[in-house]
Amino acid sequence: MQGTAVDPERNDAAGGEVESLFSLALNARCESAMMWLYVTAGDAVTPAFDRHRGEAYDCACRAGYRYAHEPIPHLLRDDELRQAWAHGVINRQRDRIRNLIAANDWPALALPFPEQILETLRAGKPVHVDGHGLYSEEDSICCASPSGIERIMCAARDLSLADIEGFLADMALDVEWVAALH
């Protein structure tokens, strides 16, 4: 059913589907086969090998991005192509999360509104969100991740809505923290 896809990422300006899942998977498999011909010929360190490998990865990654809610096609079920598919799916999820963050749609991310958090922290009470903690310590606002990594977010007097939004965005995007001394 050309052009009836619910996902606008798959459609061109006229509403027609740009690339089908099958065509992306088939192109990825063909490029992968060309790559392996170079391997069997002993020419794995050539620009042609790199080009075919890159095209295979790119097609599988685009398939994962555009068709993230579909099962992975059998044509993509080898290690490199499966990894490229997964990378595309992850990129799709991250783009969706970034769009929700930009729209301040915290409920869609199952997160509280930043204003609520700010109000609670200014009242001197700790806040726990999805295993993460925010609390006052001396003159600072500190964060603790579920894995126990702590960091200073800002001075308590400088706490702003932007700080809370940044904290929530990091949570939503699964940004890993590095340990910070304080």
C-alpha cells in the first residue's frame, strides 16, 4: 500500500513511500555480499571493500530507523547487519525522545514537570525520579544516579528550570555520568 504508511519518515513530499523495508534489506544484503567477495579475493583492505561495507551498514541502519517497529528482516540477520539495524532503531528512539524534550512533553516520557521538581527542591525537600535523586547538600544541589554516581548540579541559589530540564533530558536519553568529586 504505497503512500499509506502512518510513519511520515517513510514518505516523500508527495506522500509516496521512499524506500520499502524489503528494498533496504535487500540492498544491505547485496552490498554485504559484494563486501565478502572482496574478503574471499584477499582484497579486504581496499576502498571498494570499504565502500560496500559502508553501504551495507547504511542501508541496514536506515531500515532500522524507518521501520523500528517491524521485526528485523531475515536478510539482515548476520552480525554486522543486525548491529546496523539496532543502531538505526536506537537512533530513531533517541530522535523521538529529543523531539519530546524539545516540545516539553514530559508526561510522554513518564517524567514529572520540571516546575514541580524545582518547587520541591526550593522547599528543601529531596526529589526521586525513576531511581535518580536530587537533594540539597550544604549550598549545592546534587544528583545521584541509580548506580550511585553523584555529581553537583549547581549552587542552590542558582537552581533554575533549565537545570532541571537538563537533568530530565539526561535521564530520558540515558546519558551516563562520570563520577565527580564534591
